[in-house]
Amino acid sequence: MISRYSRPDMVAIWSPETKFRIWYEIEAHACDAMADLGVIPRENAEAVWKARDVEFDVARIDEIEAVTKHDVIAFLTHLAEHVGSEEARFVHQGMTSSDVLDTCFNVQLTRAADLLIADLEGLLAALKRRAIEHKDTIRIGRSHGIHAEPTTMGLTFARFYAEMDRNLSRMRDARVEIATGAISGAVGTFANIDPAVEEHVCDQLGLVPEPISTQVIPRDRHAAFFATLGVIASSIENIAIEIRHMQRTEVLEGAEFFSMGQKGSSAMPHKKNPVLTENLTGLARMVRAAVIPAMENVALWHERDISHSSVERMIGPDATITLDFALARLTGVVDKMLIFPENMIENMNKFPGLVMSQRVLLALTQVGVSREDAYAMVQRNALKVWEHRTDFKEELLADPDVTAALSPEEIEEKFDLGYHTKHVDTIFARVFGQG
């Protein structure tokens, strides 16, 4: 992943140095467990820990791999250079490469999940703060991009909060599902290694033993993990699209913060473009691009093949690094987002009173007018407002069919904005809890 869309803590999880450190810990803990079982001498297990503080030489491992054409063997050879060939002769006993690779991959995904969970918690805090701040800030709700009925900016933030709160639950579940390890040997039968070794290694690494592995950990777990990342990315785009719409010149109900010295266009100095949220839309596409390959990795030949391996070397770092960056960026956008309540009211009144049409329709039916006739009466007056920019209430008051059914006072009452916000507190209590 390019540095432009990367943050150091997530990048560090996927560095070769981190990977080799996890491989080392897997091998060393496995040796401890085998020594406890009397399978290997205690002194050999203890000798492996001589490399506890070694910074493994990535270039040297790559040099060995250029000859062996096998990354795990290259690492084990390098480890023996530090520990000593005789002392290291029991390292990896009864294990297969996937025991190391898969267990390490799941450790990395678990650590990545921890960062993503923290990211989501930060975003939720920002969304909640802005929701409470603008709980009663009236804006027009839109369906199909067309004015519908009044809502509030707080409800907009609150629905995004609820969506991201669901994503937090999904991410926590995905972390639990992916936090398994396998030290089960060739084809997963434990023929050459005791299950107690797996239990010990997993316990030391914060994992649980995979109930049944073949030569690999089942990839449905990984498919679910990356699918969760894809859903979160889609939710990011959902929020980004709303902000991008709000920043349009003819809407301008909200906007990304524009910093001092920032330039919007190389050609047009007046421009303030929603570049951060446009960027988030693009990043969401890249995260989702990892989902289908992860799904396709589920189907492997017999007890294993390595068709999944090259895919995971790419999507593991790329999807988690990108999503980490995107969540942090969105948090910043929400936190600093500019809100323009006056423009919201001005936009809503662009066609005066028109958004109250349903209240009038319902009132007419309640006094005995058929729904068909009531709809026709309201619609013909609404169309005049669309076409001539007249006032909807005045049109209704001038319509004898309407005034025959409703008094002027009854018509006037249907234009009370408070009618549309009377349950905001109830919705907030559902989203954020009481108090």
C-alpha cells in the first residue's frame, strides 16, 4: 500500500520484520510445549530463546530464499544462524509451513482488527458529538434527490452513528472469528505433533485452537473477515456521498473544512472541492475489491493448495491499511465539518410550503375526502408551486375544494415544522440510549 494512504501503526503490523518476529514466537513457543511433553530436550527449547532480542535480517532471509525458493525454510535457516545448527535442530518438528503462515496471518489480522475497532470507536464519538450538536437543526429530507419532508441534521448524523455502531459489532465479531491458530502438522491430523503444542502456542499468542484444520485454517473465516471490511467501507462511502452532496454549490448545507492555504483547483481559485470525501469513495472501492478474492479463496483443493497465498499477501495489508486510513480520515472530516443551518432553511423554502403536502393530504382524508380526491386536490396545487414558485399554503387557501373541507386555521396548522421533529428525542434515545 502506498504511503499516501497509510498510517504507521497499521503498516507496522504487515512489515517483514513483524512477520518474522511472529514466526519466531510461534516456533519458540512450540519448542517450549514440545519440551514440556518430553518430545525434545529442554535445553534445545531454551536455546531457541537466545534469539529473543534478535532483529532478523530481512535481506539475509531474502538471500536464502533466492536459493531455497521457500520462505519458511529460508527463515528457519536464518534462525539457525543465530541459535546454532545443533541447538535449533528440533525447531519446526512435526510442523508444516502453513502452521506458521496461517497462525501468523491470523495474529496479524487480529492486531489489525484491534486498530480498526479503535478507529470505529473514534468515528462513533465524532458522529455522536455532531448528532447532539445538531439534534434540532432543521433540514429537508430528500428521496430520489428530491425534497421530501423535514428532518434534522442531528438525525442524519444519528443514522450514520447507528450504522457505524453495527459495523463496530461486526468488526468485533470478525475479530473473534479470525483469532484462531493451527499447529496441526501435515494435512491437519496431529500425526507428528501433539495437540497440546497447538493449545500452548495459541494461548501464548492470544488465539484459540482451530477446531479442525486441514493443512490450512479454513478460509471461510477470512472471507467473513474481509466481507466485514467491505461492509464498513461501504458505510464510509455512504457518509461520504451525503457530505459530497451537501457541499454542492447549489445545496451548500455542509462542507469539508477548508484549511488556510488549501487550494481547490489549479485553474479556478474560487473552488472548494470535497476532495477528502471523494477520496473516501475511491478508497472504499479498493477495500471492497478485496472481498471477492477472499470469497474465492474458500475453495481449495483437498487438504490444501496455495492459490489463496498470493491473494492474501496482497489483500491482507492493502485492505486493512486502506480501511484504517479511511476511518481516520472520515473521523477528521466529521469532526471539522462545517454546517450551514441558514442554507438548510433557505433550500427547504425554495418552493414555499411544498414539503407539507402529506400533512394536508392526510387532513383531507380525515375529514371525509376520499384518498383519490384528496391526492388530486393537493397535487394540483403542488404542481403550481413547482411551475410558478408560488406559495403552497396560499394556493390551498385559494382552492374552494380544499377550503370546503378544511378551515383556514386547520390549513395553517399543517405548516408547523415542529410536527416533523416531535419524535427526535425518541429516535435519539433508541440510538444513543436514555440520558
